[in-house]
Amino acid sequence: MASRAVVLLSGGLDSYTAAAIAKSEGFALCALTIFYGQRHAGEVESARSVAGALGVSRFTVYNYLNREKEG
């Protein structure tokens, strides 16, 4: 069984790259995205797309404003 890594995905290139490196090193990925009222809500959707592209086993969005999680 592969070791697991929790990655914080923003939807941007840096977090995508860090997650891809962890995956290439054999880690099974779980991802967390934090919604904090960003101007561009598309960031959360980008993070969701990144998680899908990387085959993340569990993707969670934590809504900091409402203190709720999805996923």
C-alpha cells in the first residue's frame, strides 16, 4: 500500500506541481482546497480539475467563511 500525502490545492501551477511530484514519488494523494471568499471562485473549480487530473482519491473543499466542508 502506498503512503498517503495530503496536498493543499489552490488551483494554481505551484500546488499542481507539488502534488504531481508527490504522486510521481509514489504517494496516494488526498487534496484539500480552502474557500475563503476569493474574488475568483473559479480557483476552487480549477483545484477540483487538478485533483481529477492527478487521480486524487479524496478531494475536500473547506469553506472557511461558513466553517463547513464538502467532500
